[in-house]
Amino acid sequence: MATGESEEVICKPDLDGSSEATFMIRSDHFAFETIDQGVHVALSRPDGGALANAGIVDLKNDVLVFDTSLNPRAAADLVSAASSRVGRPPSLAANSHWHLDHTLGNQLFSASSIFGTRETRRILLAKREQLMAELRPDVLRKEVRNLEMLVKNARSVATRSYLNSVVRVNRFLLAVAPEIRLTPPNRTFVRRLKLPGSRSAELLSFGSGHTASDAILHLPDERIIFSGDLVVVGHHPNLTSGDPEHWLKVLAALEKLHAEKIVPGHGPVASTDAVQAVSDYLSTILRLAERKGEPAIPFRFREWVDPSQFEVNLKFLRSRDAGSPAAEGP
């Protein structure tokens, strides 16, 4: 599969102060960072088609990709980056939750173990027909046209910028639509799974939160967490597939892991302040949903990406509390 990336040799200082020749991937979809020895972050480019962040971790015996992105070609960039940076291709993959921007690249790992919670696998199997219908070329073309109209009518620069990025993501998807194969996790767990290898690494699930079932990748020795969308940085989180009240409890549990670095589902690598920021957002919007009227976005959240999500979240909370069905989305 063509990826559009190229490789170049760069002499780059390693984390221990030495210098080594490193193959760095030029990707249309990710910017790559090394945050610890053998721990690499793939940050989604706003002009690319991955949409969500991913991780590459050398488990010593195996190489793990955590969250495989929205686009098989972006997933191919993850494979290339692992091969170049770690020296061998990934042999394992894992998903934080069922949303397609974290799972649609799974097809590149179908011959390997793909870990996810039992509920994540169940949801993807149950939704397979619906999701594949949404990924048909004719449906994606219509979606691009609708989004382009929304861009023209957008009232703010921030909204226009965000919608343009979504248009680009859908165009990337449209280019690969005929080759997409929805591939659920093939190895499941419920609460905790110790990953193979001499590096201490585990998948943990605290149940519902951003979705009905979310998992994190925890590296206790390095004090690093790959959080999936339980934590996002500078983005309005999407509440419409989840359980915001329990999400708050999950965030409290994450803080007790005493991580120093959080790799969010969207946004830059951060400290535990990011956990507190999402907790603040959830607590605030839950209170606002109980009041009458249409509240403005609180000042501290106004610069976050996708301000339209605030209104969507508010509508979801109110319709849920009223007992009426609400739209669910990734």
C-alpha cells in the first residue's frame, strides 16, 4: 500500500545523551516524537488523515502500536515508523475504544494480536454493517459536499478552521474507501491485561467514560499513560457515546496512577494538568445542562478545538436526562 511518506537519515541526540543515526518518517498524517527510551508518540497532523494520536512502544520482545488511526495509509506510516525507529515492525496492536479514528487502521494488523476490551469488540461487531455503510464512497462524497457548505456558512474563524480539517480527513478517507476493512480486536480483556515482554506495560480499563468501554496503556516505570480520548488536550471532548458521570470517576482513577506524561487521544503530550482540565470541563457542562437557556461556552474552553462540540454535548446531556434518544458519534 502506498503511504506517500519517505525516509531520511538524521543524526539526532538520543535520550541518554549519545548520538545515533535515526530514520525519521516524513508522514502526511503524523508528527513523531520520542518521549522515553523506546516510547514514541505519533501526533495527528491537523492537515492529515489520521485524526487521532497513536503510540509506538518497544516492549523488548514485541513492538506495540496503540490506536491505529482512522486511515489505513496513516496506519502504514505507523508500521514504517516502528520499523525505522525500533528496528523491527510492530507485532501487536491495541485499541483504546471503538471509535473509528482509533480502530480503522486495525486491518494492517489483522495477522497479529489486536487487543481491546471485550465490550469494544462487541460494539464494533454490532455496528459493523452501519459503520461500513457510512464509509461507502458515495456517502463520503456527500459528506464532503455537506461539510464544504458548512465551511462557507461558518461564523467564526475557529469553526471554519476545524471544519476544513474535517473536510481534509474525509477526503483522505474517500481516497482509500474501496480498501477499508473494519477489523475488531481479536484478543480481549475486561479490566487489566499485562502485555508480553520485559518492559512493564499494561492495558487498563475502568469501564465506561468516553464510550461504554475505554482502555489506557500504562507504562508504570516511565510514568506514562496513553489515555485515548479519556483525556484530550485543547479539544472539546465528545460526550455522545459515553457516561460523563462515570468518566469523572475514571479521571480520578487516572490521577492516582501518578503519571508524569499523558499522551492524549487528541492534542499534544501533557502533564496530569490535562486530566484535571477534562474533569473541569465535564463537571462544568453537567451543571450547565441542568439550567435553562443556552449558556455560552465558558471562557476557559473557548479556544479549544471544535467549539461546535460544546453545543452537541449540551444537547446530548439534556436529551439523555429527558429520556429521549440522542445521536451518538465518534
